[in-house]
Amino acid sequence: MTSSELAGATDIAAKPLELAIILPTLNERANLSLLVERLDSALAGIAWEAIIVDDNSPDGTSDEARAISLRDPRVRVIQRIGRRGLASAAIEGMLATAAPVVAVMDADHQHDPKQLPGMLQAVASGECDVAVASRFAEGASTEAWNQPKRERASSLANALARRLIHVELSDPMSGYFMLRADTVRADAHRLSGVGFKILLDILATSDTPLRVKEFPLAFAARAHGESKLDRTVVFEFVVGLYDKWLGRVIPTRFALFGTIGAMGVLVHMAVLAVFLSIFGGDFKGQLVSAFELGQTIAAVTAMTFNFLLNNALTYADKRLSGFVPLMRGWAKFGLTCSVGLLANVGVAAVLVNFGFHEYPAALSGIIIGSVWNFALSSRFVWGRY
């Protein structure tokens, strides 16, 4: 920033803060400096600040943000340790500002900052409650994006989202939007913060329908780095829908844990059946029967399956990575599952002794064992939850 630009920023800083731009980041170091320059150019005459909420990026995004902040005090950074996820990062950033209006946008240059003044005027004047930069509104373009598969997936997700929020939007899955900060604060305690689509969360949570105005967006290609939206993004979208519908009845994370556990039972039985069909007659006279060895292999395989799927999906925000952390987590998961198995068998046996029928007793044991596994895994494998 030149001396004249710094003087201009100082003059603007003397005005009451008008807008905060929340930038959730993961490995966006190379994009930050140019983005701040683009914000400064687009928001000339507006008192703004940028809050970079970084999920402890290994590329040093937080350090780069702090270096920029030393040159431009309008830039702040929140470095999150042990927490991940775009939606929760956006919520945390929106609650960390005194600005009356907040915007959320990507830091990868796919969202054009030139949209911000018009969106701010619409929200600040009361013309709308939420201003949304839409990839699919009339006049918008995704030509530079050049991701036809992602476009089709976004269209399908948008159709499902519109059924949930009952708001006519061309792009309810947009990650570029603006609204008043007090609207967010009023509902913050009820937002799920699950997955990537915080706009959907906000619109679905509000007790009163929010008036929305769309702004056509020329969705650009990413400037530097790679997209963080891996194959689990579709899964996380479905999880977000579940959380809004049933999350208060059965906690979302426990529902995922239980579903994966049920899938693990199928894996266990399949592995055991294959083993017995191949080796069932080859263990006669041996110290270990074919069933005992097959059961052991099936149990370890199912446990590994459960661990890997839970690590990738249920605990995506606390995901273990690297060989040593994964092996350590796998061993802890095996230990917690063995404790859960004892609880399962013990509860079922006690209920049968008290006169309960075997099947309800077995089901009760399974539920108790699952809750025990979930509680221990959440605490000792993936950290405190």
C-alpha cells in the first residue's frame, strides 16, 4: 500500500465502520494481498474491515494476514485451532465485528468485490434483508469457472435447497452474500454451522422470511491454489439439510456415527461370509477355528472401515491426517469400541436376567454401546466435543 493509499485508509478509518467482509480461508496465502487491494479499490469512500478467519492453514495464511494487517489495520485475522469448516468460520467472523452490515465471500478471487457497494446500498437502505451474488441469476455468468460437473451439482443442490427454505432464489447455495449483523446475532445460537453453505443455514433458521435481492455474478476462475471443496461437499450438503430438519431430535454427529456403525455391521458380515466360503473347510483340527479367525478379521476390517469413514465424514472438521496420527487414532478407536462392546453385552445380559425378551434386550445393548462408543470416540479419538 502506497503512502497516499495509507492516508486514504486512515481517513476512512476515522468514519464509523459500515461494512465487515468475512473471508473464511484454508491455504489462501497467495490470494490475500491482491484481494485486499481489490477490496480497497472497490470500496473507495466506504469504512470497511476484512476479517480473515483461517483454519490454521499449513501454508501460512494466518501469518500472511498478520503481515498485511501491520500495513493495513483494516485487516484482522482469527486463526482457529482444532476447528474447521467454512460455515462455522463465517459465523465466527460475523460475530467478531462491530460493523452493522457483514458480507461473506471467498478469498480465491472467484467473487468480484465490485459487487459489494451495490449490495451494501440495498441492505443498508432496507431494500432487502439479504443481498445475494448469484451465479445463476439473469445476467450472471459461470463461463470463466468452466466446471460443468460442479455447475450441474450446484443446480441440483439449489433445487433441494429451495424446497427447504421456501424462498425463490436462483442460487441459495451462493457463498457470496451480505446482511445486517444483528440478523446473524439474533439467530447465531440456532445456526448449525455444518458444512459449506452458511447462507442456506441462515435463511432456513430465521423465524420470519428474509427479503432477498439477487445480484448477477460473473463467477471467475480461482486465482491461485486448489479448491477446498472435496468430494465430501455433497455429503456435507445433505448433512446440512438433515441438521435443519431433524438435528434437534437426534444430534447430527451421533446420527452419522450410528449410520456408519450400521454400515460397518454389513461390512463385518460380508467379510466373514467371504472368509468362510473360501477357508471354511481348511481349519479342521487347528487351534483356531475358521469362524474364530474369520470373525477376528471381519471385526478388524469393520472397525477400520468405521474409523476411516468417521474420520472423513462424521469428524470432518477434526479430521486426522498423516500416517502417525491416523494409526494412533485407529488404535484409540479400537480400544473405545472394545469398551463399547462390553457395555453392549453387559446391558443386554442384565436386562435378560430381569426378564426382558432377548431381542429388545439386544437392541438396548446396541444403543447403549453405540452411545458409549460415540462419547469415548468424540473425546479420546477426535478431541473434546
